Amino acid sequence: MSHGFELEGLKPATPPPAGGLTGLAARGLAGLNRAILAVSMLALLAAALVLTGSVFLRYYLHVPTDWQDEAAVFLLVGATFLCGAYVQEQRSHVGIESLASLLPPWADRLRRLFCDAASCLFCTFFAWKSWTLFHEAFVEGQTTSSAWAPPLWIPYGLMATGMTLLALQLLVQTLSYFSHVAASKEVA
């Protein structure tokens, strides 16, 4: 199993194309991903504080808590899904790279293109299903079954937004492959 950074000649992030619509989209997504990363770090900190406060209230002050666990889960769901595009941009997802060192460079590029395209299709389907869950929860006013009963459209919306951003990131990476191929043909 590999993260890709230890393989010779393999960089963790593919540089985005310099110009064109794909380059503009890559730079825009990179800026959005960095902003979401900062907000998600705060969400993780908030979840840790909420859970720590919950433990303190329950075990030391004997105060019942009913909202802290769900609030922490909502924060963690948001941070996890919203940061998926940033992690993909950095090519930091755990991947099995046993073929990367065995294949010639052209075949490895094709393997990466196929994986990015297939992942994009899957994430697009996942995003679409997430948006349908969000819509259903919003229209029907669905809530959790706890006493606090926060609306379910919040985590579904975070999940749908995160998967949409991840699908867009994969689409940009797939399209940037063709931009790199076109640029290398112009040089040759």
C-alpha cells in the first residue's frame, strides 16, 4: 500500500495546467479547497471541544447531555466530506500503487486516467444520490430521533456538497490529463 510520495519520480500532486478553462477551474477549486480546509480544521476543533465538554458535564457535574454527540457527528461529517476534494487535489488518498513501479510511464498515466475517470463517475453518482437525500430531508422536514432532533438536511447537505466538490476535483484532474497531452504535443 502506498501514498505515492515514496515512489521514485511520482509527486503527490499533479500540477494543474497553466492556462485555459481547465487551469482556471483547477486554481478556483484549489482556492476553495484551502478555504474549506481552514473551516474544517475549526469544525474538528469544535467537535473535540463539544465532546470534551460533554464528558466533563456528564461525569463531573452529573448534568445530562442530549445534543453534544449529534453536534459532534455533524461537525465531523462536514469536515470529512468537505475536505475530500482537498485530499484528492493533493493525491493524498491511500492507494495501492503496486502497479505504478511495474508499468512503463505511458501505461501508468493511462491507469491514472482510468482511475480518475472511474472515480469521477462514482463520485458524481454518489453526489446525485446525496442531493436527493438532502432534498427529501429538507422538503419532508426530517429530523434525527433524539430529543434535540436537529434537521437531517444539514448532514445530507454537507455530504452532498463534499461529494460534488470531490467529483468536480476528479473531473478537473481527468481533463487536465488531456491538457497535458495537448501541451506535450505542441512542444514536440
